[in-house]
Amino acid sequence: MKLELSVKNQSIETSGITKDYKEALCEYIWNGFEANATQVMLSYVDNGMGGVSEVIIEDNGDGINFASLEDTFGTFLASQKSGLSLQLKSRANKGKGRFSFSAFALNATWETTFSDENSRKTYKIILDDVNKKECDVSDVPTLTEKPTGTKVSILGIMDLTSSNMLFEELEETFLKSFAWYLYLNKNKNFKLLVNGIELDYKKYINDELSTTEKIVIDNNSFDIAIVIWNKKIRENFSTYYLNEAGIVCGKDTTTFNRNTVDFNHSVFVSSKFFYGKTNVSLSDIQNDEDNQMVIEETTKEKTVLKKLKKAIQSIISEILNQYMSGQAEKAINGMMERNSFPDFSNDIYGEMRKKDLAIVAKELYQLDSRIFYKLKPVQEKSFLGFLNLLLSSEERENVLTIVEGIVELTPQQRSEFAGILKRTRLEHVISAIKLIESRYTVVEALKKIVFDYSKYANERDVIQKIVEQHYWLFGEKYRLVVADKQMQKALQEYLYILYGDTSPNAKLEPDEESARRMDIFACANRNTEDGFETEIEENLIVELKAPLIVLNKKVLRQIEDYMDFIRKQPSFNSQLRRWKFVAVCKAVDADIKSRYLNVGKKGLVTQIENYEIYALTWDDVFKSFEISHSHILERLKLDKEAIANEINEKIGNNISKTTVIGLAKELTK
């Protein structure tokens, strides 16, 4: 039979039917999902000559009920269905989708099965591009055992090749249209198969950050889905309000439509609460804390919308924080790689300050990345430099005031940022206190051992064990390479540290000094500069002696032998390396003191090329520590007497070699 189409207001030719075959295919796929299909399959038949003879779209939806055919399929520009898409067809396509085949073909056939009371029936509909005002329909539907659903066969294909229908060619378009819908319905196992390949929404959607949440507000249930896109989308980042039938009843832009970071997102709120509503928007709904309105004075519906808006903002904010945390980490690392961070001293205090600046800068980036957006290198470096100065001064709290002059903070953001400033400062102070207290304890204990218990302390079991664990006594920038090993083994291990698995198998010249034992061999963990601002590596070798031994010519000769041996090795005599050799004893004799060089370096007795030898007393080492830490020691006001008493308690009254060794073990835990 012939079914005449009811054309309203405008002709089919001028109704805006798509001319793009990909968009046309999307229309038919949406028709399937709108008919409650959980699976839609698209395929094609090759005509054997590189062209396409047939395109097939098949779904397992409800089918087209024959009894309502005239009101649905027969009515053009008055469809009962509303589309879904991020091309999100927020209003009905009004029947135009069925004519989309005309973009690339001459006719289409619908074979549809629907449920009619206790049976299922099937029939066909045929549309022809030549005569768009009517369609051919089976006279009477026939009973069938087939499941419900619709199969659309598009024939008379024009200018469409097999390559046009490949999955790779269609994937991008289909992801744009259906990724969000498949994600929202992932628990219902919704699928779109293209030539037998399932469309993977995860290629377009960040499945880890995207989330769905069900909330109940005054007995109204809302399904809220936050979709985070892996790629930039053309649309504004918006919240869409859908009724239980999936019809879009309104939308708002979210509060994060900025171009400084790629937080591409969309929000979908589904609820029967929106049924019968149009142009839903929460943009004018004020939260109670913003306008001081009393809930009882508002309508029930307005109260629900207020709570809904707050819930949506809370969910978006939580995900945004997660996202921005990851982005901020990358951004701060990038600033460090670009050398935008200030130079910090290569000691524990410098590390603390650097960590403090990184935490605060990261928090600022999370609050509003626009603070750092498109800064030129000199601007970025200057900003971080000024921020570091503020954080290190008594004006630290003013950072919040300055930030509020740049970025509008919510009360919660202001509170959190203020907390960050206080917490990092407190952590900084606590870490400094613990560190200095720990180091001062070591120094006081070493003083006791060297000056008071010297006859019970030998070099191997006491002094060396302590220094191995606390080589910061000779400089923050050094890290222990090896202790108490033969010279040749030490140098081999040093070579491995420098080159790793690519270490050249250098044959060290035989020398009797190679069998000598080095007490401490420390290697710089960063480059330093010489007088010409050239980067060089700095190394430190320390020769320790028992407290009773005086630093004389014999002791000094031993460390001079170390220097001579290293100077002979081709693998270690680069001008880009600096070597420092330090001999430490309780006292230095007059002969050695007479060799001190008056060049502004305390204890320096020999200087040859890039090699230096120092003769120091333990008091020199201890005093150097106190001077370098004086600014912090004064502020912390450590109870030195209490620390000394604690050390005495550990030693006890029966002082012996065993008790002194025990104290050394306490200091090396």
C-alpha cells in the first residue's frame, strides 16, 4: 500500500537534510538507539569494482509499530522522537533522518519487527528518492518469531566507494557522535558495531577521570555523568539536562570554559524530574550561602534545583582537582626543566625551599592555570623568583592576598590555599628542627668521643662508622661512594658511577698505593663551576685517624700518596674534575701548620692543578658545622645542654670501648 507523507511548512528539498554520507549514517544509527536498541550494526556490500552496492544498518530496538506508522514514519517534520548526540540533537529531527539516504543513494528499505500484544509482527517500508511524497508499505504485517528490531537497507548507491565505508574512515565521526552515549550506557552493554568492529568510546573519553554518580534530592533521583574527553570538542563545555526518555530539556555552560588547559568535559544529568520541562537552566539559581535565602521561603522545585546545582559543582570540582593535579605536576616539572625555578643551595635547606616553592606553585596552577598561561621565559622565571622570596620571608601570608588580586577564589579555595601555605611552612619548620636536632646530636656525640673518650675510640669501629652515615660533615653536596675499601676497588666503583654499564675497562697501573685503604671516598652529586664558570665535577676523599693520633708528616704523606696515584690514572686526570683530599685528626702538629697556604681556604696545605689537600682538626670540622648552621641554630634555640646530658646517659658511668662503640651504633641507625 501507499503511505502518503504529510509535508508541513516546507518541502523535503529545503528541509535541511544532510548532504554528508557520514552524517546520514549517524542519523540511521541514532534512529536505532532512539528505538531503545542496545546494539546497532553498520555494514556494507562491495560491488566487486571498488564501489558499494548496499549499506545496511540493523538494530535490536522496538521496531516501528504498524498501528502508529502514520503518526511516526508518515509525518514529515513532526517526528515524535528526539535525538541524542553531542551534536546532541536537543530537539527532534522531525522525520528528516529517514530521508538521509538521499545524500548518497536512490532508495531505502526498512524491514522492521515490533511487538503487538502477545505476538511479534514484521513488515517493510520502501522510500524512493524520486518520489519523496509517499512510501510503499506492506499491506498487512505478518507474524514472525524474529526478535524486535529494524534493518535498513540502502540501495542505489551513488559515488560511494568501499574505502569510504572502512572502519578507519568512519571511526572519528562516529566517536564524536556516539562516544558519550556509549559511555553513559556502558553498564547496559550498549554497542555500535561497524563492519563487525566495536566502536571503542575510550579512544575519545578518559575512562579513568570520567565518572557517573546517582544522587537523590528530596525524593528526586538524578543520574549525573561527567564525561572527560581525550580530545578537544567544538562545543562549549556544558551541562545537559535530559528527561528519563533521553530528551534534552535544556543546558548550561559549565564554569570551566577556559582555554589554558585541555579540560574538555561535558556533564549529563538525567532524571524524570525534567519531564515536561523545556529550556531548563540552573545558571540563575543561587546557592543559599550566596544570597542568604531561606530554603523554606522558596518553592520545592527551586530548592531541588539549588541542591542539584551544588551537587553538580561539587562533582565537577572534585574531578577537576584530580585532573589539574596531574596537569600541575607536568607544568611544574616543565618549569624546572626550563630552569625557571630559582637556584637553591645544594643542601638539605635548599631542597626544603625548593619543595616548598614547588608545592605552592602547583597549588596556584590548580587554582587557576591562567596565572602561568603564555608567560615568556623571563616572566615565568621572575614570577617564580618573587614567589620564592615571599615564601622565604616574613611576608609569606601575603601570597594569598596577591593571589586574590589576580584570581577570584571561592571561600573554600581561599581556605584550602591558606591551609597549604601554613602546612608547608609548618612542614618546613618541623623538618628543619628534626634535621638540625639530629645533626647537632651527632656533632655533640662526636665531640664527646673525640675529646673525652678518645682512648676508647678507634678509627675503624667508631669514627669511620659515624662519618659513613653522616658525611654531610664535609659538605652537603657529596654522596658516599665507598668506604673502607682498597684504592683500586674504590676507583673502579667510581668509574662505574660515572659511566654505568658503558664503563671503559681501563687497566689501572700497578702501584703499591693501590693496596692502601681509603677511609671515605665521596663523590659530588652535582656539577660545580670553576673560576671561568665552566662546569666541573668535584670529588672528596677523607682520611680519618683514631682520636689519639696527631696529624703529622706521616699521616699527610698517606693522603699525598692517594693524590699521586689518582693523578697517574688517565681515566681520572681530566681538567674538568676537581679533587679534594682531607686528613682529619684530633690535632695538627707544628710542621703541618707551617705548610698552611694563605689563600683564603682554611686548612689547605697543597694545591696542584685541580688537586687540593687539606689538614683539619676535628674542631675545625665541628666549628664549620656550627658556623654554616648558625642562622638556624639561633632561631631554633636548641637545648644543647639537654642533648649533651642525653648523650652522657647513653654512655653511662662505666665508660669503655664497648659503650663507645655502642654510642657509635646509636648514631648510625
